[in-house]
Amino acid sequence: QVLLVESGGGSVQAGGSLKLSCSASGYTYNTYCLGWFRQPPGKEREGVAAIDSDGSTTYPDSMKGRFIIFHDTAKNTLYLPINDLQPADTGMYYCAGRALGPYSSPCTVVPGSFPFGYWGKGTMVTVTS
């Protein structure tokens, strides 16, 4: 079975940094799409970033310039470094994955994108003033 496990969250002061990780196992797709999502308290889940098996990345317009997604294929680990954390960054961060093919493309996390079938349980990020 595909298993995604996030880590790296925690409570930090504004201005601090975190590096979120997502360990993946049981993922046997030749081509795939991986993504980061977050859900602020009381708000809807939103896409943060996506990366495919070729290393191509995409970001929603609201996230461009804020995040950089990185996939270490040798370690089967997906990363999301976050610098200069602000209270608005508070939320549950999830990693997700799916196969990428002719009927499940492109690899994006914008509204209306092909749904992700595999999800981690999330890691909480809390930023205090």
C-alpha cells in the first residue's frame, strides 16, 4: 500500500523557519504527481505546490514566490521548506500523491485539478506572534 507520512511541523515564533518532510513508501508508479496542501483553521484546504516525476513544479498564483517544493527521489522524500513563517501560515499541512497519465494530467494543485488518491495524515504548523 502507498503510505505517506508527514513530519517537521511544530509551534514556532513568527519569523522562524520549518522544513516539512513527507516520507513515501509503496509508490510504484512510473510517472506520478506529488503535492503539498494546507488547511488553515476554519478555512478550506488549499493547494500549495506540486511536482511530477520529471521534476517539473507548479504553484497556484497565490503561492508563487512563497514556497519551493523539492523531491529527493533517492530518499523517497518530499520537502517543503518554509522561511519567515507568519501567523497566516498556520494550518495542517498535507502531502498527497497520485499516478500521472493521459487521463490524470496535468500535475497541479489548483482548484479543479485531478484528485489525489493518496494522502498523509498531516503535520501541524502553528506560528505565534
